[in-house]
Amino acid sequence: MLLGVDVGGTFTDAVLAVDGRIATAKAPTTPHDQSEGVMAAVAAVLQSAGRPASDVEFFAHGMTVATNALLEGRAARTALVATKGFTDLIALGRQNRPELYRLCAARPEPFVPGELRFGATERTGPDGVIEPLAGTEELARAVAADGPEAIAVVLLHSYLHPEHELELGRALGEAMPNAHVSLSHEVVGTFREFERAATTEVDAALSPLLRRYLTRLVERTGDADLPDPAVMQSNGGLIDTAAAASHASWTVLSGPAGGAAGAAFVARAVEQPNALCFDMGGTSCDVCVVDQGSVQERSAGEIAGRPLALPMLAVHTVGAGGGSIAWRDPGGALRVGPQSAGADPGPACYGRGGAEPTVTDANLLLGYLAPDSPLAGGVALDLDAAGRAIGALAATLELEPLDCAAGIIRVANAEMTRALRVVTIERGVDPRGYVLLAFGGAGPLHAAAIADELKIDRIVCPRASGVLAALGLVVSPRRRDVQRTVLLSGRSLDAGAIVEAVGDLSARARDALGDPQAETDAVYELRYRGQGFELAIAAGPSPSVDDLRAKFEAEHEDRYGYSDPDQALELVTIRVSARTAGAHVELASADGEGRDSRRPAVLGGEPIELRVFRGTPPAGMTIDGPMVLELPESTLLVPPGWSGEVDRTGTILLGRQR
């Protein structure tokens, strides 16, 4: 028995894979302590499967603790130790404006205030030590006197020469045995001082918060006779609880990564390996691209205005979910999000005290959701409450309530379409060559409208679409990444140097994973000498320089439209991933049952009667719009002009009628 639990903004989802079949459950997310919602979801899915907790062999967990703390600016009291003269590195940043035409827009303040920044007397250069580390014990005592809960240690060129960071880490650990210490060469391991420092600061500031959460969760899982959870990282791989608690920065995209992994799993299973993945939950919408069955990755990213120089799945997030609040801006325009009603009190139609109009309220008022059909997790819907909330907003906009509801849907769709354009058109990817794989509790409701905007002709809706992130956790591999900046060019760029570096990194990655037989793969970040940024090239553990150049120039040609065979090549960074394969899970069997009915709705501004199928559609069932399928954890809206069928795995495949 394999268990996956994903914490979302509104619901916590659980999937239990038992003997090739999948049981699912949802429970409301508990923002004050996510572990409560996790255990409620676990109890529900075990009850659904009729199995005891002691039968669970593996437990994978995706959460938003680090994400929420980063977005909200919450952090432990953190100190920074940097090379003397460079303690303000994070505050100075890159000196570029976050927004070109908003001169008053500022980047987020560093987590470490000025009085908690300490300079270390030391200096290393490309060839080793220039100035020996001095005053280590005195510095550690000075830091301890200010009582920080965490310390980030970021020394110049420690990615090449980590000895001084290791010595400082030892001294700080002895002076403050209960404090968390993050060393930049362990957290990041690459050059670019600002990005390395900012990432290490985030790691230090968030790790105590994550450690407290995971400690509570492990206590509760132990009491429930469950195994300790493995935690999803931003790179789409799982690590053990201790490693996650030690490096919170590795888990910032833990939740979205589970959804992306689940989408890639379904794309491979239904033989649609190229997919645009669209995960719309209660609070946000996450989008990514799956190419040849794998989620696109990137070597670094930015979350909440803070750079993270770590490998992560290329997931783009916008604040548009079922709970996103609709509002009138000062100019009189209708806006949706990024504020969300969240899990508590939730949309007005949840009947828990929420009064703000949301996307879910609009879907209910337009007839796409049914007041007599509770949402997954047992949430009953109040049509009158939705009408009152949207009616109040409609009055301020001088609109009829149904027109206001339709406007809310159009605005939310525009925001999500814009997010998909970011990961496709803005990166040179033509969305028309992909299927739209819609999931999340609300994603299938909006899929057809977004497909129309992007001129996509095919839609895939997994049977377990409402809990796909939890399924992604179950099938994800265990993974550890190790990277190092090597800066090889000219005569130093040769096959021997590459093989030596890859061998060392592979040993470290396998050791960190705890599996000496784990498979490894390598990524080489290359650029022409003089360029400021690199292209990531996947290759084997012992590539020739000619092979790397050929792959790099092909990628450069594809990305920028040209290549320069006469230009010197520079290998900047090598990243090695060690991984063990994820669990093999069959998609749910295609046996299904349900019942048909009819209900009125408004679609495209016109009243219409929808065919409604409530239940689990069986394999071979044909689907013709206009129709709504009320699935166990989500709802699929099929407008006129779309049709399809249910395949052998229970996945719904739709196409545009010609």
C-alpha cells in the first residue's frame, strides 16, 4: 500500500494505491497546522479503502509550509555570516528594478536585518586561500549573543573552496547547538554570489519553521502507525524527512511539483507525451509543460521576488483558483484574485461565513456546479449565498448577477491563459502542438474555454483529476541533486576533467540519497565565452567535448535562431541527479457507474440545458457537449463543439468537433 498526501490551499488530498487500484479522499486544509488536515485526509482514504494504517508501506507528502512562509514573509530569527565587506550582499542585490515602469516598486526586504549581519575575516580566490580564516570562536560567540534561531553562512568562492564555511559551521554549531546552520556550498554549490547568498538566506530562515511542522507530522504519523513521510522537493523528487527539515529551500515548490509529476504520469499512460498541464485548485493555478513524458526543468527560479539558485520543475503559478475573490478596482473594472477565500471561511457558497464572491460562486450561479451535489470532501453548496455575494458585486459594477458571474469566469480564464502563454509562447513553444491536460478540483471546469483561447484541439481529463497531485507523489522517484560550478574552457575543457567532476558529484549524490546503486544523470550548463547566462544540456556521464558542443549549438540555434561554431565554449556548472525509480501504479480500472440528469445553465450568455452525468464514467462512454460530468473529486464542463470518450484507464479524452 502506497500513500500520497498533498496539501492545497483549500483541500488536502489523499491517494492510496492498493493492489493496482486507487482509493481517494479529500479533507479541508487546516492552515493553522497543516498536519491536522493531513491526518484527516489519511483517515478518510484508509476508511474508503477499508484498510488499516499499519498496512501502509510508503508515505509521500507534498506541502506548502515553506511556500506559504516565503509568500507571507514569515521567517525564523536569522543571522548572516559573510566574508568581511560583503555582509550587505543580499540587500544590494543586482541593482535592477523589479518593474520597469513602477519606480516605487521594491524587492522584498532581506530576512536578515542589518544588526544580524556579521563579517568573517577570510578570503579565498580561484586558486585557494588568499587570507586565512581568523577569529572563528570570537565570531561564533558574537553571533550567539544575539540569539538567532538560524544562521546562513555565505563566503566568497566557497563553491570551490568550502573549507572556511565548514570551519565556521563547526564553530557556530558548538556555540549554538539548537540553532539551524545553512552553509551555502551545501545548499547551492554554484557561483553568482547574490543568488547563492539569497538562496542560503531563504534556506536558513525557513528551515526552523519546516522542521517544527515536520516534527509534529512525524509524531502524528507515528501515533497512527504510519511510516515517516518522504517529502516532495521542488525538483520533482522525494527526500527523507530529516533532509527536508534541514533544507527548506529545496521544498518551496513541493505542492506544485506533485501535480506536475502526476500530470506527466498520466500523459505517459494515455500516450499523449506532449501536454500543457493546467492545475487549478481552490487558491491558485499551476501550469507547466510536459515534453516527451517529462516535465520541463530549470536550473533556478524566483519565488515571491526572491531568487532561488536551485534546480526545480518549470512550474508557473498565478493567483486564480476556485476560491479567488472577485472585486471592483478603483477604475471600475472587474478583477479576480490574487486574494483568495482559502479553506476558511472559503467561498460564500460553502456556507462557512464567507461573504466575498469567488470563481466557485460564479460557477454555481451559472449552473456548472449543482447545489444538490456536494463537492469532494463533503462540502455542500449554498446557491442563495452565492447569489447574494455576486449580486452585491454586480450592483457596484451596474451588471446583472448572471452577467457578473460570466464576467468573473472570463477574467479568471484570461489570467490562466496568460500563465499558459508564459510557459509556451513566451518561450518559443507552440501550444497548438500539445494536448491540454486539465486537473485540480476546478481545472476541468475551465479547460475548454482556455483551449479555445490557445487554439488547442484536444483535452485530457484524468479520472483522478481532483487528487492528481497526491497521485504524483506516490509515483515520484527519490532524488538528490548535487551541483558545482567548474568554469572550464579552452585547454581545461577536456573529457578527462569532465569525467572526474561527474564522478565526484555522482558519488556525493548517491551518498546523499543513501543508495550506492542509484542511477545518475548529468546536466551540463554551457555558454559561449562572454555570455552572461547558460543553456542546460543533458548528456551522459562521460560526454566528449565535441558532443557537448554539438548539443549546445543545436539548442542555441533552436532557442535564439543562431549558433557560432568558431566561438569558444565554456562549461560553467555540472549538475548530477541520483534517483531511484518511483512506484509502479496502474491507473484506476475503467469500471464505473453513475446516473444521468438535466439542469439549466447559462453558457456563452445564452440559457442552455446541460446533460449531467454524476459518478465515475465507464470505459467506452461517449461524451457530447453541452454536458457536465460530476466526477468524484472534480467537475468537467464540455461545451457545445466538443466531444470524446472515456479510455481504458478511465481518462476522458475530448476533441474539438470539425
